[in-house]
Amino acid sequence: MALVNDAADIVFANRALALVCGSEPDALVGRSLADALPALAEEVDWSQAARNAIDRGRTLRIARYELGPSLHVDCRLGPLADADVASPLALLTLDDVTEAVGLEARLLRQARTQAIANLGDSVAHEIRNPLNSIHMNMQLLREGLAKDPPDKPRLEKTATTVQREIKRLDGVVRDFVQYSRPPALRLELGSINHVVRAALDLLDAQIQEKDLRVDIDLQSSRPIRMDRDRLQRAIYNVLLNAVQVTGREGSIVCRSRDETRRCLLEIGDDGPGIDPNQSRHIFEIFYTTKAGGTGLGLPIANRIVEEHGGRMAVNSKPGHGATFAFFLPYDGPPSSMDSGPTVAGSNA
Ligand SMILES: Nc1ncnc2c1ncn2[C@@H]1O[C@H](COP(=O)(O)OP(=O)(O)OP(=O)(O)O)[C@@H](O)[C@H]1O
Ligand SMILES: [Mg+2]
């Protein structure tokens, strides 16, 4: 342990800390913590940390420090209870957390193994359904062919079902590969508004068929570093959901605007909205409430937005539609890749 002043200069160090620093206790006095613990100097602003600990009056965990493969320590800084107010001191402690780190690593490995097993279950489930259907329909085909004369229209129908299920399987595999092994982004400057319009064009037939009203209020004018095709895919997936959930003559809103360092795109619909119990699952892979759904649309969209250094959020009141927001930094990746999608809403 050590005592430091509010500039993080050492005023006292014990032998254990001196050993860690490869020095003698007396030789550490007068040196700054940044100098004594150089491995952390880039990550930690020690004088700021010392001032924080003193000002806030409580112990703060500063960093986890790997002193070697078999020694991990947590550095903490707290105010020294009896320190003279005129020259307040902070107490630096290093706690050996080697065992906890090992345990965390083991738990992480177990969690990963479990996640892979869960994913495997989900993929197997998604593939088994169409396979079962193909199997049954092939059986029907065989029986139908054995009839004399064969019922041709019926056989045609069965063959069409088989084809549709094969297409579905192909779609599941393609989407899954795209989700799990996305190709590298091809970044260039582009307009989010163009991408939204292109995605809307792809859905034109379905929009016309349902007589949907689409309000377009695209105000963003700053270009974004983006992979145009992939971002279009993300926006398409969200628009497709909106088109699917809205009733005849329903309405969809597309709004974009510039914020300080990012663009905000919102896609809203007046469909049934999302139950709060469900909304926390909608970005999970294979979560679907649709009969023919795969549950990959939103996870893929979210993955693409995160690859762009952005994030997605959803806001919904059941019975009052849902709005999906895309927050996209102009500079593209890497930035703000820390959090998952935000889920908000209420029962009101
Ligand atoms: N606009 C929306 N309004 C209401 N519920 C929605 C909306 N968008 C998504 N959801 C819910 O989120 C679930 C997951 O959506 P997602 O796009 O990931 O999969 P999907 O649409 O069910 O299937 P897929 O997109 O793979 O064909 C949907 O099944 C639905 O329950
Ligand atoms: Mg979908």
C-alpha cells in the first residue's frame, strides 16, 4: 500500500508495494504513481483518480493490474480517514485477485460453451422444421406417384411446398452465416436518406398491396462513413417488420436528423407494438413471434449497426405501434461499441 497526495505523488510506500514496483520503499517517496506503476500510466490518470477519491470521500476501484501470469491485483484508492484537511492524502491498496480472475475466466469459458450449445439447439430447431416438412411432403409425392393415374395438380402442389421449404432452409443458413461471420465492411461516405429510400423501394410491392401510408421526413444532411449495402440490409429488416405488423392502410414513419456527432434514424409503425416482456428478447437470435419468422432480422440489423460503431433502440407502447431508432456516428467505426440495444416502453 501507499499514501499519495492529491497530485498522486507517493508520500509513503510499504515493502509490498516496493516489491511490486521493483524498488525500495524509501526510493518510492516523492515519485508519482504514474512513474512507479508505468504499466498503468497510459490507462489511468492517477492525479485525477487521487483527487476523485479524496473529493468523493470513498474508495474507488481504479484498475485491475496484471503483474504477471500468476498475479493479478485490483488497485483501489480511497481517502485517508485522519488526513490533515489542508493536505489531504489518499490510500492506495493493491488486493491480490488472482484466484477471482481465474474463476472469472473459467466462468466465461463455461458461459461461452453454454452459449454455443444454445445456439446449436436453435440452429438445429430452425433446420429441423423445414427438413421435417420436406420429408413428409416427399412421402406424399411418393404415394401420389404410385397412384394410377397420378393426381397431377396435387403432386404439383406438394412439389411446390418442397421447393418453398428448401428455399426457407437456404434463407436460414444464409442469414445465419451472415450473422455469425459477417464480411468486412466496405466503408465509404454516403447519405442515410438514400439508403432508407433504397430499402423502401425494395418493399414497394408489399407497401402498395397493403395500401400503407409512408411518411418520409428525412432531414439528415451530413454524410456517414458506411457500408451502404449492409446498412440497407439493417434498415430493410426493420422496415420489413413494420410492413409485416401493420394492418391494411396502416402507416409507417421514417425520420432522420443530425445530432452532434451522430445521425438519428427512426422507423415507426402503428402496428400492435411490443409487449414489455417480449421487447427484451427481440434482438436475440431466433426469437420470433411470427409463424414463418426466423428471428434473425433484428439481430442482423443490430449487428450491422454495431459494426458501424452505432447502436439501436426500440420504444413501444403495446397497442400504439413501435419505433426503432438507429444511432449512427458520422465517423463510422470504431466508437461507442460498448452497449447492446436499448429497450424502452410502457404499458400505458
Ligand atoms: N415493428 C414491430 N412491431 C411489433 N413487433 C415487432 C416489430 N419488429 C419486430 N417485432 C417483434 O420482434 C420479433 C423479432 O423480429 P425479427 O425481425 O428479428 O424476426 P422475425 O421478423 O420474427 O423473423 P425474420 O425477420 O427472421 O423473418 C418479431 O417476431 C416480433 O415479435
Ligand atoms: Mg423480421
